[in-house]
Amino acid sequence: MASPFQGEDGLSLSGRGSRFTCGETQCCSPVLLVASAALRSPRREWRSQATSNNVTHPLTIPASGAAMLPTMARKDITMTQDEVHEFLAANTVLQVATVGRDGWPHVAPMWYVMDGDRVVFRSFTKSQKIVNLKRNPKLTVLVETGDDYSQLRGVMIKAEAKLIDDPDYVLSIYGGLAAKYPMINDTPMELEGEALKNALGRFATKNTAVVVEPLKTISWDHTKLGGGY
């Protein structure tokens, strides 16, 4: 169906598909014609009405000629605070981005655990990510899932790192990791006390724990779109 455009100065546009006619002139976009009319008009502002699917939207062209196209509201796809915590607790791979000496991001996937509402991971103290964080504590971490657009979910946290090299705390993080990931055998294992110390204690003094202290959390859950866009 042709889409009519009617301006206040009497100019009317109509066309099918992407071709529109104005008198004997054809162009590829009604916006170009509307902008052209706005620039020719002595009025400070030129308005038109675009009718589509029985809904009328105002199209405003300021004196500059830039089109003020109508915007479409989108469903809120952010997660609640509880949903963010559940999502982080349920997943396994944390993308960690730190800032290298040369200013370029250094990105690495890490295993992690939740300590209360904080994301925590560990790495060898001499690793590049820990060296970077000692120089610049800013980091961004990301956990995301989904292959299809309708299933994409993720949490990105802009944060500062709290570095903890206390062996007892680092060992407790190792215990949480062992219970979540197959660090010792082919399956996760609950280790405590002497069993934990015997299995992983030798690594505790060589590692640093990183507590992710959030400055800004960004989340998205495309399942809330209900199959839309």
C-alpha cells in the first residue's frame, strides 16, 4: 500500500516500496524529500504526518534539515539484582579484561566463585592480569550465555579490583573453585580443612585473589523480549 506524506505547505508524497515520487522527481527516501522541503520552506519548522498500519506518527524536520524520526519503545530487558546474582552463581566462565602497560585491553577467561554478592577469581601473582591490576585496578568482567538472539543473556561489570594475597583467603577461594569445577578429579569435590590444604595449599602462597568491586553493572536478558526484537 502506498504511504502518503502530507506537509503543511501542501506538498504531498506517495510511493510504493522504497521509491517515492514528488511531481516528476523520484528519490529513494521520503526523508530526503521532506528534508528538501524543509530547507526550501521559509518556515522555521516543517512537519508531516506519516501513516502506517493505521498509526499516525509526527515527523519533524528542524531548520537544520535533520529528520526527527519517531522512536519505538523497547521492553526492559535488564535483570533485577536477584536475577544478576542467580545468573552469576549459575555460570562458569568469566571474561576478565584488564589494562596492559601499553594501554591495550588484556582479556582472559577465568573460573570464578561468588563470595556473598561479589565475583572472585584467583590467578598466579606473577600473571599478566595481576601485574596489570597492581598497576591499574580498573577491570571489566563479563559472563554471557546463549547462541540464538532470543536466548542471549549477560552481565557486564565495570569495577575496581581488590587484591588479596592472604594465603588463608586464597585457599578458601580454591576450596570454592574445587567444589564448582573439576580441579582435582573429573568431577568437582568438596574439600575442607586438611584435605583442602593437602590438595591445594601449595598454590595459595603463589596466587592472588581478585575481588571484583562493582562500579557499574550492565545486564541483558533477551528471553524477556518474548521472541521479539
